[in-house]
Amino acid sequence: MRVFFANLKSHMTPQEGKQWLDSFVLLKLPENKQVIVCPPFTLLTIFKDSGLSLCAQNISPYPQGSYTGEISAGMLKDLAGFVLIGHSERKKYFKETTEDISNKLIQAQNNNLIPLLCISGETEIDSYLNLAREFEKIFILYEPTFAIGTGNPDTPQNASSICEKIKSKLPSCYFLYGGSVSKDNIRQFSEKNCIDGVIVGKNSLDPEHFFEIVKNG
Ligand code: PGA
């Protein structure tokens, strides 16, 4: 497995973010693994100076302009190379719709951000893959709702069979699994050849736990 995203969600003050970073950069990452951190917007500039690859956790469905409180893709393109689109927490708490997700994908594309398009369940596969077809490079992130933050991951077998289904429909995409990934279960996911990487939420808040996941994955 090559790609490891750390989704720090809405957790850290600038000071806590600096502490995370100071601890993480001391750990010797294996050279054949790619680590990408998804910090909150407020930490992007701090993390940028570290040289780590960065992913925004969300973008506005609108372009730059008079949309108070929104962070547009154009504002982000010099800070992050990737963006999460349609995370299930956005759907659950902020009622994000397929139309919002489609508009966010357009904004990402117009600003050269590589999307991680999140699929929360099997029923979303077909409609979401239709949105993804336009992209030269896209990550499809399968994160079943029951697995997020619960300590109850999907089985690697099921994640892998969903990966195969998705890649049979969109062979050019990269596939990520997310939902309660830990240092104790990462090997089982990394044994599945179809899965290109993982995204880690809760267990990335401790830099050493995240490092163990990267090392063992
Ligand atoms: P989790 O979150 O690892 O805490 O389950 C993953 C995510 O939501 O990206």
C-alpha cells in the first residue's frame, strides 16, 4: 500500500497542530510511502511550511467571490494539492447534496485540485462514478458510515470487493478505504492488492499511531 491520508478533522488549535507536526516530522517515514495530511483550514499555512503534501477537508461549491465564510478552491490551490469532497460527515451534519458535490468537483477541476470523492455506501457508487469520469486523476474513497469513528471497520474482503467493482467501472481511479483504520488492522487492508491506500481519522491524531499505520501498511 502506498498512500496514507491523515484526516485531522476539526480537532486542533494552531498550537496543537504545531505540536502534532513537530512530533510527526521527527519520525522516519519509509521512502516508498506517500503521506498526505488533511488539516483543518486554519492549519494549512502552518503545515505547508513542513513540506508535507496537503489535502483540504472541503471546498466551497462556488468560485471565489462574495460568499462570506466559504473557502473557495481558488483560495486553496497554492496551499493544498488534494481536496476531500462529500465526506459522510458533510452529508450527515451539513446536508450536502449530490448537486453540491458535483459543483465542488467542478471547482476542484477548475483549480487543479485532485479530489478524494467519498462514497459512504454501495448505493452511491453508480451516480458518484458518473461525476468522477471527467477527471484524469481522482481518488475514490470508500468510507461506510457505520465504520467512521466507531472502531468497527468494514471487512478488508468487502472493501476489496467494492474496490474491484469501482475499478471495473472506472479503471483509472485510485481507491482508498477509510473507517476505523488502526495499527492493528492496517495489514489486513494492505494485503488487498486492489486497495491503493487508506484515510485515517481518529488514529491519526496521535502522530505515533499514524506513523505505525504508515510503516505497517
Ligand atoms: P476514522 O475516520 O478513522 O476515525 O474512522 C476516518 C474518516 O472519517 O476519514
